[in-house]
Amino acid sequence: MKVGIIGLGMLGNAVALHLLDSGFEVTVYNRTKEKTSQVENKGGNVVTSPKEVAEKSELVIIVIKDAKAVKQIAFEENGIIQGKHEKLIVADMSTIDPVESKNISIKFLENNIQKLDIPVMGGPNVAITGELVMMASGNKESFNYCKKVLDTIANRVFFLGESGVAHSVKLAMNLQITMLALALSEGIILVKKSGVDPKIFLEILNSTYFKTGMSEKKAYKMIDGKYDATFTLANLKKDISTMTNTAKTLGIELPMITKAEEIYENAINEGMGGMDYTGIIEYIKKINESK
């Protein structure tokens, strides 16, 4: 299967490189052409529009910022639908509002194109080796047709049903990492201010039922002030805002993520948006400096 990728940020670039390593023919487009150099050097085909990606691919994977950007590259001038052909399937790996995802799927269907939702958990460090966890939804027949590619990208793939469902679960997953990053930040600061080595706190935490992958790995970097970005604070804030907007659409209250949105927004206003999302600890430190 010929695969196209639109959006070569950290995640999209890693997925493209892994597919090339796995023997797939890959065509890519990125608005900033400089970001395509690694893929081009590995033998990927770089083109100048989403339309060309669609023309040269059977499966087009979108990995971009938000629903607005997805609609632009899909339906506007030189968009995906202008390069449509009989075999074309589109899969959206972006993290977007599930209602928007359904509407985008409907518009693709109006153009005789099937769309899958395939958001993932895991950053570029695991994407490069095909160890992402994928949530998929949409047309089951299209999913089965693309399964070989999806199984190459991720070592666990969960098919969840109709369009939009995978994005709902993805938002719920990112809600978890938001809360974990905040809880670890506050726990580290609490014990440090109490005169306790925060690494002892982590050792105890990781000896219990309450340990997580974050507490076993990234938390130690948080103590050392190392925030190499695999997923930026600004990008998580974007997803948090999608969570709160989705909650409003569903008519539910999510008080903790609403408060988290305020905290992350404040951190961005302090110039921390380019850090890894676990850099939120620096904002918690900052608001305690005067106390």
C-alpha cells in the first residue's frame, strides 16, 4: 500500500521514517518544506500540496494541529479531495473534537472518500519504532483494508466503532496525562519544601499500586529540570481546550480539566509553551517563589 503523510511535526516525521524503514512507499507534504528533509533523505517522495499526496497514495494519514487545519488541507484549494481516486482512504491521526471529526467524515463521504480516525498515544520516541498505541474508528471495511499499515505504526490497535469515537477516547487519555503531570508536579514541590528528597518520594510512589509510566520515567527528569519536548506544553493546552469544548457540547461538567486549562494557559503566558508538557512543574514552582 502506498502511504501519504500530511504534517511532519515530531510525530508525523517519526511515523513517516518508520514506514520507510518498514518498506512502504511514502509521499509527504508539510507546509514548511524544511521539515521534510529527513524523510526525503531516507527515500520519501516530497510533494508541494495535499492534492499531490492524495494522487500518489492509497492511504493518506493526516497529523496536524486541529480540526480547522484538517478542513483546510482536506477541502480547500489543492486539498485532498482534489486528488481523490477510487482507492483513496484518509486517516486522521490529529487530536480533534469528536463532533468535528464526524462532520469531516461526512464531508469526505460526500466526495466518495472513506475517513478513519486513528489518534495515538505515545510520542516520536516510540513512533520511530512502531510502538504507538492506536485508537481507531470509522468504516470497518476500510479499517481492515488498511490494517497492515496501522499494525506497522502501532503495536496495539483498538477498533472502537463509528466515526468520532476514537477521538473521544484520545481526549480522555490526554486528560489522564494532564492530571498526572500536575499531580507529580505538586507532589514533588510539596516534599521538596518539606525537606525531603523528591527522588525518595518517587521511589515510594513507584513501589505502590499508584505508580505510572510517567512517575517511573519523566518524573525524574522533572526533578532535574530536563524537559526535552516529546509533546509540548502548548500542544497539550490545545488538547485541553478541545476537552473542555467537547464537554460543553456533551452537556457535562469536567471541573478538574477546566481548572487545568487555566493553569496551562497561565504557564504559556509565562513563556513555557515550547517546553515538554511536564514542564508545568516550572509554573507551579514560579507561583510558589514569593511564598
